[in-house]
Amino acid sequence: MQEVIAERQLDFYSPRGRRPKKVIVRIGKAELDETGETWRAPIEILGPKVGQVFRSRASGVDSMQAVIGAIWLVPVLLRTLTNDTGGRLEFEGSADLGFYMEPHEAFKPPASAKE
């Protein structure tokens, strides 16, 4: 992946482990493929095992569609990871990994800003 445009760090809890391991999700800058007609946004998931890397990509008619597709694809890939391992993922202590959001939620101030 040449240029990372978004990154999120998750905690992975294996069925046997008490201490979480890090899983890092990265989405890369969308680029035109070799045909010059389709945009591709790379996805990279690192972990939970040291050195473990999973790569995929989302496609679109333009860079926006490719990036949105990548954001929607990430939870599917993560679900496969948890189903295969029997583990679970958390983001900032919550099972909600924050990839799906209702449009009106994007305009709410962060919880820390309410204090």
C-alpha cells in the first residue's frame, strides 16, 4: 500500500487470551487500475498474530466509490477474522467498531466535547 488515508487500531481478544492483541486496519488512497477505467482502494489488516497481514481492495467507477466500498468491506473482512478464530474485536472498549454510522451521527460532537 503506497499511501494510507485512514487507519484504525482495534483490540483482538482470543477465546483463550486475557490480554488483547492489536489489529490495525488501513485503507489506502484509491488509484486507477492498469486499464485506466476502474478505481481501486486497497485494504490492509495487520494482526492479530505478529507478521499476519491480510490484503484486499474495493473497486469503483471513481475514487469516492472505491473508498466508500472499502469502508463497507472492512467489517465483512473483520467478521471473517473473528469467525475463523473464535475471537472478538473491540474499538475503544466497545464491540461497536465504528464502521457503520447513520448520517446524522456524523454531525454529533464527540462524547469528550460534551464535558
